[in-house]
Amino acid sequence: MRRLVAVLGAAALSVGMAVAGAPAASAHTTTTPETVVSPGQSIQAAINAAAPGTTIVVRPGTYSENLEVTKDGITLVGYGATLVPPASPTSNLCGDPSDPAIVSGVCIHGDVEFGDMGAIVHSPVHNVSVFGLRVNGFSDIGIFVIGGFRTWLAGDTAIGNAGYGIFVNSSSQSRIYLNLVSDSEEAGIYVGDSPQSDARVVGNDSSGNLLGVFVRSAEHATLWANRLHDNCVGVLVLADNPGPAGASAIDGNVIDHNTKACPATDEGPPLSGIGVALAGAHDVRISRNQITNNVPSGDTAFSGGVVLATLDTTAPSNNQVQGNAILANETDIFSDGTGTGNVLTPNRCETSNPAGLCSGGNFHR
């Protein structure tokens, strides 16, 4: 959360899903311009020279660059290509002006400025896609999207980035499909500051992070069929400044063995052994998930397969936790007793706080 607070307050299947989700073509067929980049050439130079709507195919190899995309319709296809930090990174909107050593791998942004209350998007960048690219070892964020509309990130790999793996902020209709994200110091996948996010986070594998998926001050997101494991927290939906979080669905995911221990920082308490946490969230539907073996391995402020709690003065409300297998957690379902309209039965579970939420224990998926 360091970067967040400081600045803002399979391959063919991946491409096939992206094409399937795009608007239908008109009766008049047009040819999409294409550029090919080979090892030893510059991806950024190809982006700079490309017209909007160009597909840039990046050949397998290693590329020491950090990239910036601000044109509509740019598609990067990089199966077998790996992006690593350059010796002399290029400054862009996703960097930290006070510390040029803090660098993100891919920066996708519209016309954005930063104010006291966060990002102000004057106009978004539309229909940018990144397919199959590996983005490893950057000092901040692997793939950073701010002010994006219908950004597709599919089949990408983000490993060992010091901030977030995939970070989408102040954006709408983001499509985050079939990515492998691990070993981020913050969240593997982040969706934030988006009241109408309509984000789809589908089929990803997120592990070894502080948070597997983090939905912060964002609404209308769908998390479906993801594998979230070996993090400190599998999923966190957090309502804090600047706005509410919720009106979202967490459906059909495997959220297990989130046992990693993350110590307290200036920005938050120690965390470990949490499957799904709703902190001040509203109208979240949690259904048909397997939430198992989330047991703390170190100090933690709270733990549980599913946790509902008040953040500051914002209480969780109108959330539905039904039809899940929530088993072998330190506590399967935990509520701090605050909030209204929360429905926490029926589920297949064994332990709860308050007691009695698992009485009968006869729910089967």
C-alpha cells in the first residue's frame, strides 16, 4: 500500500477470450495494422511510431525497458517475451517524481492528473490490450493502468514486482483474465478508486503476495474462477477514502492456504490466515467458492475463512455469504457483529464467531 497511499491517497485461449469479448465487427472488414518487434529492438519505439489501433507483436526474448501506452486500441502481444527493468528507465506518469528509481513495467494511462483527492481522469485511453507478456522484477508495479476504458490484460505474468503485480485504478470495464501473478509486496491484482469499475477478474492465479486480489473503493467488480493461494489475505474488499466498496460478486473461486504472515506496517496491522475479508463493504455476494485452510502462521489482527468487519465508522452491510464450502480455517466465518442486512448462511462450514452460523453443517455444493 506504500505506492497507493503515496501517490493516490494457455496463450491462444487468452487471445481467443479477448476477441470473443470484443464488440462484433461491422460488415465492412478493415485490416488491423501490425508491427513486429524482435530482440535488440525497442518496444517503446514501436509504440511511439504506431497509429491508434495497431497490434505490436513482440517476439520471444528479454527486453530491458519500461513502457508507456497512451494511444487508443494499442495491442501488445508478447508470448515468450519478458520485460525487465532497464538500467536507465524512462520517466512517465506511473513513476514517482520524487524517486526515479521507483519504476513500473507497463504504464497504460489516459489524460490524468493527480490532485489532493487522487486521480482526476479528463479522458480515458480506450481498448488497450496486453497479451502474454512477462513483466518481472520492477521496483514498483508490473502492469499499471490508470484512466483506462476496457483494458484487456490476459495471459500475462507478473512476478517479483516490489509494489503490485497488476494495478488498475480510476478505470472502467477492465478485463483481467488468465494471468499469473506472484511475489508482489502489495496485492497481486488491484482494482481501485472506480465507482463504476465493471471489472472482470477471471481465471487468474495469484500467490505469494500480501493480498491475492484487492478491491478498494471500487464497485461492480466480478471475481470468478480465480485461484488465490499462499498470500496473507486471499481477497480484501475495502471501503475507505475516497469512497465505498462493494456491489460486487466473488463467485466460484478457490481461495486456499493463505497462510503467509505479513507484519504490521505504518499503513496497516499484521495479517495472516484470511480467505476473504469484507472491511466496510456493502452488497457483496460471495457464493460457490472453496475457501479452505486459511490459517495464520504469524501475528494477525484477525483471521478466518470469511471475515466481516467495520473499518473506522463504515460497517459491512447487505452482504450475502451463501453456498460456499468454508472449511479448515482457524475460524470459518467471523463477524465482528457490526453492520446490518448481512446474510451468512447457509454454507458448508464447521466453526463460526458468533457461534451457530454453521449449525447443521449440511450444505453441499
